[in-house]
Amino acid sequence: MEEKPKERANLIITCMDRRLNEALEARVQTEMSNTGIQTIVLRNAGGDVSNLKDSIREAFSHYDINEARVAAHNDCGAMKDIANRKQGKAEKDQERDMTAMKYVAKNPEDLCKENLAVQQKTLTELVASLSPSTKVIADSLDVLHMPQANGERKAAIILDSTERLHTNYSELASVLHTDTNNVYVIQYMGMDNLLSDISFVPKVLGVKDITIFSTEKTRTKATELFEAINRQAFAPEINLKMMELVQQPATQQRRIKLKG
């Protein structure tokens, strides 16, 4: 039997920063409207490609990735954390200390610029091994001119599956009873271990309200993550919840249904 061609898609890897939500949502919707091509979005602290490699491989295994883009930004909390680590001002964390060792710059502004080059290099090498024809793009976003937080900050961890790609951050924020630009988003679909990125939310950003969103297919992993987070030293300081994103075809994601 002839193998069915993979559906085309674009890929964006970027930071969890809440100020990116509206711009990302608009970009994804515009791309779908103009070309019919959907966009897979993966996010963590600093848009660290190394910590999302399994999700990236998962995306390439299910889709014909036309364009893979890494988007860094200025005023990045992850780069401020690295600057503090280099100056001995941050609490010891083995994984984040190892991440800091990849960088040469020592101040946040220079680190934001270096981060783009670091992530572009890592993504280019990975994509070359997965799909040499895929175009790799890197750009930097100015979040200082994007909407700022206007209320209590919250965090969402989205465990997507390849059948249901979620990028409607405004509707997700409404479920959390807040505005889009108040929600930090960690988003992945593979077997990546992002506990270090998750601990960044309460430890560095000071955000205590965290919700894990999963699909039916990622429910087991979400439960395992919920239990793993509750074993962390910071667990008593946070309000951790779980919600399920109802499975729908990725092309029908104009409206997102959720259930508790």
C-alpha cells in the first residue's frame, strides 16, 4: 500500500513569555488563512531547542515541515536568569547551570542576542538530520512594544498531540479567567523532560497558579507530570491544576473546547 503523503506544516520554537501570546496567535491564524498551512508551536524558557528535541522530532515524524523558525526576544527572563547564574546570584540548579555554560555573554541584553545564534545553530543541526530540505529561519521579537500584564500572572503547560495543535491562547486564557497577556506558556508534544523549565515559573517568575492542559492522547503523560511536579520542593507554594483539551482535527482549531 502506498504511504499517504504527510500534511505540510510550519514550526515555530520560542519562549514561554506571556507577551508573545497575541503575536503568535495572530501569526498562526494569518498563515492558516493565507496558505492553508497550519503551524506547530513549541515553547519553553528562552526557546531552548535542546530541551525540545523530542517534540521537534515528533513534529517532523508526523508532518512535512516546510519551515522551521526559532524566535528569540529581548528582555527575556531566561537570559536574566543566566546572567544571574554567571554572577553567582541565582539559586543552584544543575540543569539551568549547565544551560548557562553554553553562553559567553554575561549581561542580559547581550545574552538575548547570543541566544538567537545558539538556538539557530542547534535547530539547524537537528533539522539537517531530520529533513535537509526544510528551511531554518531565525528572528528576534521586540516584546517591549507588546501588551504588558494587566492582572495576576498565570502559567499554562500545554501537552499537545500531533492530531490537535493548540495555538488559541486567548481562549485558553479565558478559561483561566484572565487576559491573554497574563499567561506564560510552556508548550510541547514529545517526551521532553521540562521540569527545569517548569520550576523556572515559580522560582524565577514568581508565578504560583499553574494549569496543565492535555489532550486525550497525552492524558497519561499529564498525570505523570502532575505527580512529578507535586514531588518538587516548590510544590507547596503553587496552585497546580489539570484540564483536558478536547480532541479535534488541527484544521478546526478556530474554537477550542475544554473540559475540566
